[in-house]
Amino acid sequence: MTMNDFPPALVLLLGAFLLPLAGKNIRPLLILGLPLVTLGLVWNLPDGSFANLSMFNYQLNFIHSDSLSRLFATVFAIMTFAGGLFALKQKSVMEQVAVFAYAGSAIGAVFAGDLISLFIFWEIMAVASTMIVLSVGSKICNQVSMRYFQVHMLGGSLLLVGILMHIHATGSTAFSVMEPNSLGTILILMGFLINVAAPPLSAWLSDAYSEASFSGTVFLSAFTTKTAVYVLLRGFPGTEILIFIGVFMIFYGIIYALLENDMRRILAYSIVNQVGFMVTGIGIGTEMAMNGVAAHAFAHIIYKALLLMSAGSVLYMTGKRKCTDLGGLFQSMPITTICGIIGALAISSFPFTSGFISKSMISQSAADAELVVVWFFLLAASAGVFLHAGIKFPWFVFFQKDSGLRPPDPPWNMKLAMIFFSALCIGIGVWPEILYSKLPYPVTYVPYTVTHVVNMLQLLMFSGFAFFLLLPLMKRTLTITLDFDWLYRRVFPTALQNTFTVIWKIDTAIRQAFFVKFNQALTFISQSYQGPSKLLSRTYPAGSMVMWVAVILATYLLLSFIH
Amino acid sequence: MSTTEEKHWLVRPKTIRGLWYGGIAMLTMLVLADFFIHPHPYFGIDGSFGFYSWYGLITCVAMVIFAKALGIFLKRKDTYYDDE
């Protein structure tokens, strides 16, 4: 066993057990230090397979190291570090433990070279992320986390059955490129798609991410969907149906975010939107598309976490989350505002931000593959991202009307985390070649041409123009928008309840009818046998009873002698 | 905020008017920039004059209106699920 055989995931997974034992002074050191140790281990891994293990005749491979897995593990480790910095003042140790288990298992899933170890980490992620929501401890969060957990258990079960069928059919546990042409691989694909928040089961994301703590959501946004993007990249590149699913997700995210009033739900819907870009890219499946997806996932984790950090700061300082209650915060929270705007520009793929150099690769790949309709959809969606996240989020939270709230910027650690991620958003946008050199395929794409920059600015600025033109239509209302979860939160429970009401009514009617008949029978019997001469109503003297008892005992005595 | 206190310079009506003028001037310049760049159309129409400008504007208006229309059917009070 060499140094390479030590799975980087174990640092955080074992660290999770250390956190509650460590004192108040040591814990911050672990929270900031262990992700950096993980990062060091990841960067030291050469290409190849390590940590191979035989279990019940099955080959497990805990480290499958190549540029793609190291890229995702890198951004996961950076995310854990910056998120940890942001969450340093989080009082719930349970959340901190859950976060470490969650991040560690995500890194484990990314390095998994076989389906069994992938499934193990996949399930730890599901449990740990549920714990993050649960750790808030409110009644609402208990309900939300159970809904969240059930959806992920469904996904996990589909995945497990799929994996078993696939192993049975192929005789190999290896996690390699698959085609959805057998029941096993289709079930695996469905399991992956549930975690990517694909339709119809996508409501779990906005449901849970808007209820976790100010810091919990920052972590939730990073790992579950992006691990799912990663396994789709590994397992199902070029699967055509993913293009349709991805485009649907893109517009679902935009439309629902436009209708939303809760600031973190707006950002949650825009996760579905951004992941939709990645799923579309995976469906296109060319080298350019795969590079674009990997780069976009990397950039997305950072700017989305940044956006949720700025929303989390607002929540932490004001305790408010609805756009209708917020507004005018830029006056007293300048750093949060600026960092939020940088995140918003990055998600809108503004030139010189990280989103610009990553998302444009996916659009380019659609053009190269001559997918005309997809390309026009992606372009409209790029404009729509600016509309629903790029302007809407900062506008309604930090500007808009004056809510009268004058909270100061959050504590130093939260500011520092936001500044760090803002710097990364701009740094990646200005020096794209650093990220490009880490992508799975060589990059020939040149993001910065005058035409591309001008065209993107035209698209975005006119999208912004549309926003302010239609501002009266965008006025926030105290509403939610029904989603597919309406079926399992409202329709099915109501239907079940009504069914049982009917069953209970019928049951009561049958019982009552029976009792009526029974009473009638009793009355009939008692009436027919009433009177001094009838068998049941005759009176017997006590003496005769005593005599009969004596006869029985005498007979018993006699029989015992005979024996 | 007390009424006597001067509003933040960014939200004074004068600034907002200035921002609108500035914004419209910038949009005009962006459209005119099409004269000076060499488009790389993929499918023809996207190389036409001002394509990215009108496409961005029209698709965004369409998305907002579509969302508005969908909201008529799917919007509920945000206390809808509160009795769970």
C-alpha cells in the first residue's frame, strides 16, 4: 500500500467524527485544515486506479484518478474550505458534522471506479444531506427533510436495483460508459437523474434548499447535483434524451424562478436551470461539450455558492427571506451586495467572469453539432439567466424599494468567504487557461473574441432592458408556485384520506347493521324463552346444584380408582 | 430611515433618470457596434444586424409573459402548505 492508496474522501469522512470531540478552539482548525489536506492529496494523485479491494468476489476500486475526477474533487475540496469559512459561526455541530460527511462522500463518489463503491458514497451523501436540513430542528425542517429523504431513497433504490442488474448482466462492477439499452442501465440513469433534479422529480431541490440554515444551503447547492452531473458525464455521455431533459430543466428553472418570492428559492430554481445547461452538454457528448460541462460545473459551484452566501448573509443578518420584505440593503451591506452582484454576473456568463468562459463552450458545442433548435434555446436561456438570477436576485434583495432595514455586513469570516469566491469568479473569467488546462480534453476554444464579447453584452444588456421595461409585471407577491410535488404533498394524501373516509363510513354502516340484527336476535331469543315454564328461565334450588357437584366428584373418584 | 435624512445618492430620482439615459445610450452603442464587428453566424439569421439585441429582448419578454400566464394557474398563497 502506498500513499496513493489512501482515499482522499476519508480525510473528511473521518474528520466528521473528530469534529464533535474537538473543543471550540480546535474545531475551526479542523474545518479549515482538513479540506486543504484533502486538496493536497487530490493534487498529488497521478492517473490510475488505486485502493483496489476485493469483497465477496467483487472488485471495488475506491480511487479512479484522472483529470475529470481530480477536477471535481478539487472544486469540492475548495468548496468545503470556503463554505467552512463561511459557516465558522454556525452553532449547530450536527450541521458541521453532516457537512463533512456530505463533502467527503461526494469526493468519494467522484473517485469511485466501480458501481458498488459509488453506491455506498451515493447513499452516505443522501443521509448526510438530509442531516443538514434536519439539523435546523424546526417542525418545517423535519417535514422537509423527510420529503427530501424519501425522494433520494427512491433514487437510491432505483440505482441499487439498476446496479445489481447491470453487474448480473455484464459480470463486471466497473463504472464505465453505459448506454441506456437494458433495464439495468435505464434504472441507473433514472437514479442519476433524480439527483440531477430532472423532471418530474425536481421539486425536492427548491423545497429543501430554501429551508436549510443560512450556511447549510451553501453546501447543499454544491454537491448533490454536481456529483450527479459528474456520474452522467462518466456514464452516459452523448445520450440523446439528456438534451431534451436538459433544455426542459433550463426553462423550468427560469420560469419558476421568475414567479418566486423567496430569495433562496429563486437561487434554487436557478440551480436546476444551470444544471440543465450541463445535462444538455452531456447529451451533446462531443469533446467540446464534455469540456464545457466540466468547466461549467466547476465555475457553477463557485458562483452559486457565492450567491447563496450573499443570500445567507442577508438571512443571517435580517432573518428575512422574502423579496417582499427585503430591498434597499445595498446601503448598509455594501460588501454583501458587491459579492452578490459578482456572483450574479458570473451566473449570467458576463464577459470576464467564470460563467462566460465555461457556458459558451456548451453553446459552441451545440453549434458545432448543428443542433439549430438547441442552440437557439440555449441562447434564449442565456438571456433568461440574466433575467431571473442575474438581475432579479440582486435587484429585489439589495435595491428595489427601501425596506427600511439597515443591517450591517455579516461577520468577518462570512465576508472573507464571499470575497474569496468573488475573486475566483473573476480570476477564472480573466485567466481561463488555468481551468482549461485541467479539463479532460485538450482545449482549442478561444472565448475572448471581440465578436463573442460584443454579442454576449448585447444579449445580456437587452435582457436587462426587458427586465426594467417589464418591472410592473415582475412585482413580487406573497405566493408560491405549484410544482410536481403538489401531487405527493396534496393530491395523493387528499385522495388517500378521502378513500379512507369512505372505507370508514362503509365499515361503520356494516357494523351498525350487524348490531341491529344481533340485538333483534337477542330480543327474539329472550322473548321466546321468557316465562316460568321455559328451559332458560326456570329456577333451580341451590341444593340440587350442590348435589350434582357431589355426583360429579364421586364419579371422578370412582374413575380414578378404575384407572 | 427618517424623512429628514437625505436619500442615498443612488436612489435619488435624478440619479435614476441619469441611469435610464445612460442605459439607453449604452444599448444604442451596443447595437451600433454590430457595424464594426465581423459576425461568425452558425445558422444564417444569427449573423443579421442586431440579432443578439432583438433576440435577447424578445425572448426575455416572451419568458416573462409565459411565466405570468403560467402563474395564473399555478400560483397559490404562500401559506398553501402550512396545514401539513
